[in-house]
Amino acid sequence: MAAANIAVTFVQFVAEGGLGAAIVRKRDISPAYIGSALSVSLLIGVFSLTALAIVAVPFQRFYEMNSLALVVIILGVGSLFTGMSGVFEGLLQREMRFKSLFMANGLSWVVAYAFPAILLAMAGFGFWSIVVATLARSALKIVVLAFQCRGSLYLRWDRSVAGELARFGFGLTQFRFWSWSTAQAVPFAIGLLFGQERLGQFYLASQLAILPSQHLASVVTAVYFPVLSKALADPPVAAAQLGSVFTVLLVPVTAIGLLLAINSELVIELALGGGWSVAVVPFAILCIGAGLRSCLQISDAVNIARGDVYALANRKAICMIVMLVCLFVTQRYGLAGAAMSILVGHTLMLILTIPLIITGLKIERALLAAFAVRNGLALGIVVCVDILLWRILATDVVSAMNGLVLSVAANILISIPIAVFLIDRLRQGLVRRIRNGAGA
């Protein structure tokens, strides 16, 4: 199943084709556009399934696993649903119907995947229990999504719409390909350089450091993306919204990331237990970049909404190369060097994508400078509080666990009013610019 997913996962993100994002970012949408998107999704799904069927047997011979080709083809049937799911999810996200999205994903995972997989496994079906449950999940999800979007189930074909979707989708797929390649290449290089044991230690440390901020940013991005797509008609409003979202993520996530980095040894011991001292330093380094990674996800969403997918893909490719080069250069420093390489790659990606946003949204230098100064001061205040809390924690006035919980709570309580104040300042600046523009 793990071997099959190597091929199937890659094909399925190609099969989605960026159609969901194209639906969300489209300012004025028509039934012909939706119908053409559904037709394109079916064509891509058929092509993806055909490609999997062609490579299935050579793939099986390469891994020397019986039944692997059959598993790949059966799982590939799900690619027929992937593009249509993307279209329906884009429609629901565009309308901010997140409850409907939750129902589709929740029902498909619990009803169609978890229960059948467990029951079939208990009955002795082995890996086939996961194969059947995976396909059932895809089928139930498309049924629930289709029911939620039942007024849009009409296939049409408009050549101009298909061309527009293909251009945007191909660029977004390139970006996702380089993101996927980076996610695969870095662990591969770490395993090659340091061995399986160190790879396992680094994997757990990176998951513990990256996943919380990544999931938080993903939730914010899912809500912000349709809002941003509508606001792009008025660049000053979109710029003010972006500043608010950056502030909401940058200040508290960076603060908590720094706090976890300061207490990295305690966090690793609490989360993973003893004997994981090797994971402490890479965990601390990756925690330092928590706020940066959150803002990177938002900046990617802004550039995708603006349609700069090809520029985004090129920058992602450059950053992957830089990250791998840094990884080989810093291998003498072990897992700490690997963590620094990832941090350098993420920082470079943000540096390369921010100019696209500044140009696209026509952000004034004064607004940019004010944002940088205010957020810098806010982060400085939070860092001082973290250092004070760390000193209290080091004196054994409170237990380690209680001190960590107290520190996280203090960061949240401090970050919220600071973020609210900064957002209010952005709003006031926007109102002044609108009034001045109306007066002129």
C-alpha cells in the first residue's frame, strides 16, 4: 500500500489540476464555466487512470511485489473522482460553506474509510482492507459533494474556458509538483546522508515543530482565499486584508514558536520521552521559523489567487535546489544543519514571493514600512516576555510542565491585544486613504 501510494499520490494531485483554486478565484462564474470545469476534470481523470494502468506492471516489477499493479490500478480509479471533487470543493469554498465541506470529508473518512478498513482488517483481508476503504472514501466523498452542489451537475464544453483552466491548472500543478518534490527529496537526502535512525529522529522532530503552525495556517488560508479572491478587485482593500492576516499569524505563531524553541528540551521529553536528545536542536531551529512558514502559506495563496502560478512554481524550484545544496554543504553539522537548510529554503521562498505581492497589490512603501516596524516592535515585546518567562522557568519556582503551560497561555494573552491593535491601525490607515482618494 505504501509503495502504491508513491505513484497514486503523485497522479492524484496532478488529476486535481488546480480546478478547485480556479473556481474560487474566478470573479464572475457561470454555469458554462462550471460545466466546462467538470468536463476538463473528467478528461484529466481518464488520462491519469490510463497513465497509472500503463506504469502499473513496470512499477510492480521494480518493487518485486505481487499484486502491486492491481492495487495501483484500483486506487487509480479514485483519480477519476479527484478533479470533480476539486471542482465541487471549490464551489463550496467560494460560497464559504465550510460546514458542507466538513460533512463531506468527515462522513467519507469515518463512514467509508475507518469502519470498513477496521472491520475488513479484523476479518483478515490484510492490505486489501485499506485499498477498499480508500476507494470507498473517494466514492462517498464525491457523492456527498455532488449532493451539496446538485444545482451544478451539468457537463458542458467551452473551448476558451477549457484553455483558461488548462493554463492556470498547469502552472499550479507545476508549483504543487515542486512542493511535493521538495517534501520527498529532503527526507531522501537526510536518509542518504545520515542513515535511517537519524531520518526517523528528524522526521518526528520536524512533524512536531511544523504540523501545528502548518495546520493553523491551512485553516486560515482556506477561509481567506475566497475572501481575497473577491477583494482583488480593490487592491488597497486586499492589501489591508493581507496585512491583517499576516499580523494574526505572524505575531502569535512566532511568539509560541520561539517559546517552544527556548524550551525545546522539555517539549521533546514530554512529547517523545527520554532518549530523543538528538531531536532537540533540529526541533528548536524549525520552531524558530513557525511564523515565517505560516506567512509563506498565506503569500502562496495570495499569488495563486492573483494567477502568478508560473512565477510561483519557478521560485519553488529554485528554493528546492538551494535547500538541497545547503543540506549537502551543512551535513557536517548533522541534523542541526538539515534543519537550518530547511529554514533557509523557507526564508528564501518568502523573500522571493513577497515582491510579487507588493507589485501585484500595489502596496505603498509607507504601508509596508509601517507594517514592518509595528510587527517588529510587537515581536520584540513578546520575545522579552518569553525571556522573562524562561528565567522564571529556570528558577524552579514552578514545575516544568506548569511553567510551559503558563508561558504558552501568557503568549496567547499578550499576542491577541497586540494583533487587534495592529489590525485596527491598518484599518484606520485604509479608511484615511479611501477618504483622501474620494476627496481628490
